[in-house]
Amino acid sequence: MSSYERLDAQGLDTMLERISEVMAERHFILDNQTLSFNNLVATVSDSRITSNSKVAIYYSNSSLAMARSCSIEADSEDGLVRFTVNRAPTSTITCSLVIDN
């Protein structure tokens, strides 16, 4: 059997479905997350997040000033992103996370 054998339509569909599954595990978005701080820490949990995940954080327009004033730092761990602040926010902070593994 040649490694260049043609895929039938079903084989191609199966391969494309698997590629989509792998991409969804590696690159995903957690949209409109409300950060609830307790003792200056908030977390967003998702089993697909790892300690090596690259996380881009996009604060909502209404949250941006508060996020800046609290000096938010974020770090990924297995199963979650941990947010820490140097002072408690006085209003709601929402954000979207784009995560790449």
C-alpha cells in the first residue's frame, strides 16, 4: 500500500474532523469572563489550560481603566488562569481569553 494512496470522501471527512478537534484543544477562546476577586486573586478554570499555555487577555472597554488601576498580573497553571491584583477592584472586570497550547 502506497503512502500516497488517495483518501475517499469518508476518509477525508474523518481526517478533517480530527484536525478540527486537535485545533480546538490547542487554540480556544473563553469569552466574557467576569473576574471575581477573593483575597486579591481571581481564577478562570478550563481543563484545556496548561502551565505552558500562552494566554492573551482582552479586557472589555468598560473594564480597562479598572484593570489598569489594579495592576492585574496573570499566570497559567494546569486547569486555570490565576489573576492577581495589588489592590481590590471597586467595579466589575470582564475579559476574554485567547489561549494557545
